[in-house]
Amino acid sequence: MQVLRNKAFSLAAVGLFTGFSASAMQGCDPDNGLCGPCGSVLEGSVSIVNNARVDGFFRAIADLNGAFVSVNADFEANIRALAEVWGYGEAGAAIDADFVAGLMGHIQGEITANVSGSLSINYAPPKCSADVNVAVEAQAQCEAQAECDVEVDPGEVSVTCEGTCSGSCSGECSGAVSCQVEGGISCEGSCEGACELSAAATCEGTCRGTCSGECSAQDGEGNCAGACDGMCEGTCEVSAGASCTGTCHGSCVTEAPSAECMATAECRGSCMGECSGGCEGTARPPSASADCEASADCEASASAQASAKIECTPPSLEINFAFAGGLDAAAQASFMAKISELRVRAAAILQGTAQLRGLIDGDFNGDGTAEVSPSPIANIQTQFTGLIDAAASGEIKIAAGLVPCLMPATDEAIELLGEVRANAQGTISAQVEFSAGLFAIAG
């Protein structure tokens, strides 16, 4: 999937700069302020006008582009690695939705030939959020540069999360919470870790103990150590997150927390207060100085930088199956190697899918189940245009020597936003094809 610069998405910023004098645009006079080579958003040099409110948006746009380039490159590398291991396609073929669909169909055929019955996938999606510390630090730096009278310690400032808070919440948390209790806890929700079974029960993970049905793997003592298609007695490892009818050792994610759970609970829902940790949505840092005129622009710039820095934890992914009869040891070993590669590469692809869809579509799960509106890229583009308009009208002061840098950098930034949005859709389409094919394997 070759990423090309697309001139059709270049939106010239000439109309935004009517407020600048002709003499200011003609050259650089050291007596009028800072002077020097202009930075370039395309090259990642984002100190354009030495103003934190404006440069913060250039930094956010450069980060968005960097995130897309990284996710796209990783996706293509992982798909090519899978194609090589599973023996599909030709080296150097373009990676697009059609290629991915063909690859997943080929993998499905090999699984059908080597697996007895159905293959099962236990999956917990990646958790994606914007680091609220990025917003706090950017706000503090911006207000300090604007010479705001900072009235509180920036280290004590928290963030309002317009979405899902992942971490501590100073007010009421509505939705799910996550808790860990030493010694385990009865969990009315999903368990991430191990479920100690008090009686025989179905196991949506790895059964370690006795299986009343067929077990996909056994340990050295003959006990079940794999997927159990019957009832499991012992411990069920549910790293992918599943219901637990016994004692959960690990994290319990529930919307009905007990008093014991609430003692250590972290929010995984909407926070009616200030959030620390991560924010699935727009992270808005409060101003450290309510009387400073620059604070509103600083807050917009800080939020943009945080939303462009979405990070996703790796998903939990387990693939369980039983070999078809008649496979010799060599055939089993070869197939296991392919399945192992599929699991590792799929986890990386799904992690990248969640990150890219979070940035472009506001879907932080990467599966169409949740949306943040407007999406980070749409929010950044809207606010960036408004801020540049303010800079052009003189509301935001820029050193005269750096005024000539603003127009070309703005043109670059707006063009880059359009290109990222356009090119990302091709990558997302191929990622969605992969996800659909992966989960279709399990029937």
C-alpha cells in the first residue's frame, strides 16, 4: 500500500493571511524579532513561529502523520510476514484489501485441513487512550511561554475527559471499573488473569486440570493444558478476559462492583470529575491561570497534542484447536509454527488497527463498537484552522521575523491532514478485511 503525496488535498492557506503586512512577508529583518530558517511540518521540524499555542498544533499534525506512517508500515510488514509463512502470494505484491482477503481465505483452507472440529479464538481488544499527562504538560508549557500568572502547581492539574477515562477518577465513574484484590475476588463481569474454578465449568481459555471432553494439549503429567471442549476442573487461564464462575486472580472488569472491589477500583467508564491515566476521547486540561487571555488557545493546543498521541496496549489473543487425525509429528510442528506466527502477527495488526481507527474514525476499539465525535483528526483540523485565523488577524502575537514561516507551514499542515485522512482509509479497509477474516476462522 504505497503512500503517495496527493496534491488534490492541498488547501492553500492564502486566505488566512490577509492580516499580515506585505513588508512582513517579504523577508526576515533581525531587528523585528527572531529570525532563521523556517521549520517544516513534513520534515518533523515543528518549531515554526516560536509560539507554543500555534506550534502545538503543528506538532500534533506531525504526530498524526508519524502515527499513520508507523501503523501502515507495521501492517504491511506483518501481512507480508504472514503471506511468506503461510505460502501465499508473490513477493512484492501490493498490500491492499483484496490481497488481505485472499490471504485470509488461504489460511482458512489450511486450518480446515489440519484442525479437528472448530478452532476457537479468545480475544480481548486493545485498550487505547490519550495520555492525559501530555495535555497537562503542554498546557503548562504554553501558559508559561505566554507569561500567564500561573496560580497552581501544573503537577497538580488534572484533566476532564470527554469520553472514557482509564485510570483514577476524582468524581463518580459510570460504567465499568477494574479492580484487583489480593487473594482473588468473585467477579460479576470478565476476568483478566486466571479463574480458580470451585466446580467443573466451561473454560473460555486454557484449562489446567481435568477436562471432561477433548483437550487440545496436555502437560507432562497428563493433565489438560489447553482448550477444553467440555467441563474443566482446576484453573482456567483467561488472559483474554472471560466470565469466571469461581475466584478471579487478576483484574475483574465489572459494572456491578462489590465493596471489596471498589476499594482498589480504577475507572473504565465515563468520569464525572477529573481523570488521570488515559482518556478515550478529548482530554481537556483546565487552565492554571483563569485570567490569562492565552489560556483558551493553550487548552485547545494541549488537547490537540494529547489526542494525536493515542497509545494502545496489545490485545490478548489466544488460538485453541485440536489436530485433525492422521497428521504426523512433522506436519503438526509445521502447522503449530504457522499458528504461532498468526497469533503474534494478528495481535500486532489488531493493535495498530485500534490506534489508526481511533485517530481517524474516533473508534478506539478498532471494531466499530465505540466512537468519539468528532474524531481526533477532525477535531485537530477544525481547531487548527481557527487558531491560524486568529494568528493571521493579529490576535496571537508572532515575532515579525517568523511571520513568513507561518504561511508555508500552514499550507503543508493542511495538505498533510488531507493526505493522512485519504491514505488511512485504504489501510483501514485492509485492516478491517484482516479482522473479519481472522474471526471468521473460528466460525
